[in-house]
Amino acid sequence: MAVDAVSFLGDNLPLNMIVIKKINCGSLPDSKLIKAEHYKNPSIALLNIELELKEEKDNAELRFANVSDYQQFSNFLRTQVP
């Protein structure tokens, strides 16, 4: 796995880009190499509301025309639904 990590970096990148963390549980087969991705000029949305609602008991589908409708519904769920 360490060889895979070094090979992934290539020849031009410094070795300090590799981080090996030891966790006192699991075994070597449970380990995996996480290959990072690089994005140029990403669009990032900063939200102060949750995007996931609690699971519905029935198969319900909600569609909102705009963000303010979703915000209003989300606020209602937080205050009215246990």
C-alpha cells in the first residue's frame, strides 16, 4: 500500500504529501489508499440549513420551486415535528 501511495504521487511531487495514520483497530486487509482529487475553481455553496430531511414513513415526494419554500418547510419541521 505504501508503494502504491508513492507511485500515485509520481516523480515531481514531494514525499511529504503522503500521510500514514495508524489506528489501533482493524487489520491490513481493512486498510485502503484514498486517492485525493484536485478541483480548479470549484463552486461552493455555503448553507445554514440541512439538506437531508428525516426519513418519511410513507413514500413521499416533495418538490420546491425555490430555496425560500424549502427553508420555510425545513423550519416548520424543526419546530413542529418531533
